[in-house]
Amino acid sequence: MEKNNISTWDSFSAGAKQFLNDVVFQYVPKLIVAVIVLFVGWKLINLLNRVMKRAYDRHKVDPSLQQFLHSVIDIILKVLLVLTAMGIMGIQMTSFIAILGAAGVAIGMGLQGTLQNFAGGVIILLLKPFKVGDYIEQGSYAGFVEGIQIFNTTLRTYDARKIIVPNTELATKSLVNHFNLPQRRIAIPIGVAYGESVDKAKEVLLKVANANPQVLQEPKPPFATLEKFGDSSLNMTLYAWTLPENYWTTLYSLNEEVYAAFRREGIEIPFNQMDVHIRKEE
């Protein structure tokens, strides 16, 4: 009986030693090395990103391209780092890559929209329909471009809201870029009462426009036209050019200045009105 107990204990002891040898003395050191590699590698990748950011700034790389390259390179390097750590731990990479490839096909089918957004980001960077800082409109979206990422573009509205738009929306559909040209034209419609002097109204409009410091003389000086005869007014329009970033402030200031100038000069801006003729039957 004692011999059986001793034999059982010897077997257990031998198994425990084998377990310690296989797991503790072989696997644990690999795990520690893998963790150290992950930690140091992660720090080095973040350092590399900062160095590349300074290099981008020094060589004046387009901010749109900077953000996209940063995202792509950061993801690739960190994926390679994780794979390296797994190799250090002794995980068979051949079978793992095969499993990863099969999973990638399945995930790719489920993430078609995400892959399309990635392709859309590449198209945006290659064709450059807009860049960081531009004000764009696309469908129900409108705002300043804050960043072009791998899968989406971030817009900031005038009232400081953030809009995240999928890249495929901006790459495959029509959009308006208000900052694509060096100047932007302002058109201010205004009605003048019948009986007022059109020449005098034009003179006042041009005087107001030329006095505004944000109005440009190129590509064309300000001008005013009589567009059509309206039901209640002579419909005129003042045209002027300004920088894209000054568009709204210039528009609002011109509206106020035109109204004040018309009041000073006694030029009437009529209300919409309708003349009613009553026929008296005998």
C-alpha cells in the first residue's frame, strides 16, 4: 500500500516538474519578453509618429495627407508589432496567418462599407477635391474640413458642431467647395421702389461696396445691375468679390451698410404690395 502511495506521489511530482518546466520555465520567460517588446515597441511607434509629424511640418506636407498617412502607418506598425510579440511567445504564425486570412475574407464581406470608406479616403487624397480648412457642402452636410481620416472626414460647422462624414459619401457624390478658388463672389439682391433713380441707387451701392475693406477689386470691381421689374419693386443686385474666408462677414456688413446708405439718401425699399381695384356696378 505504501509502495502504491509512493508511486502515485512520484508520478504527481514528475508531472508537476514537467509542467513547471514546460509552462513556467519556457512559456513565462517568452511571455515576459513579448510584453517588454510590446511596451517598448509601442513607445517607439509613438515616438516615430512625433518625429514624422515634425518632418511633415518641416517639408510642408499637405495637412490632409499628414493625417491620412499617420493613421495608415500607425495601424500597420502596431499590427506588425503585435504579430512579432505573438511570434516571440511561440505561436505558430503560419497557421495563425492562414486563420487570419480566412477571418479577413469573412470580415471583409461584412465590412464592405468600411473598405469603401478607406478607398474613398485614398481617392480624396489623390484627386484633392478639398483639403483641411476648406468649407464644403455635400447633401445635408456643410462645414469646415477639420481632418481626413482613413474611414471618415470630420467637418466643423459655424455653430461649432462636429460632423463625421463617411469618405465614400464625399468621394462618390457631388459636393460644393467654397474655398477651391482664391476669391468668392457675393450677390446682394435689393428692391428699389418704382419712381426712384436707378442711376442714383447704383451709385450708392457701388460707394458702399468700394468703401468696405474686405471687398476686392480683382478679379472684377464691384458692380450693380437692374435685374428685372418686380411686382412691387425694381429688383437690383450688387455684386462684389471677397476672400472665401471673409464671405459671411462681408455679406452681413454689406447688407447693413446698404440699408443704412439707402435710408440716408432717401431711397425707398418698398414692401411687397398689391393694388386692388374695386369695380362699382351700377
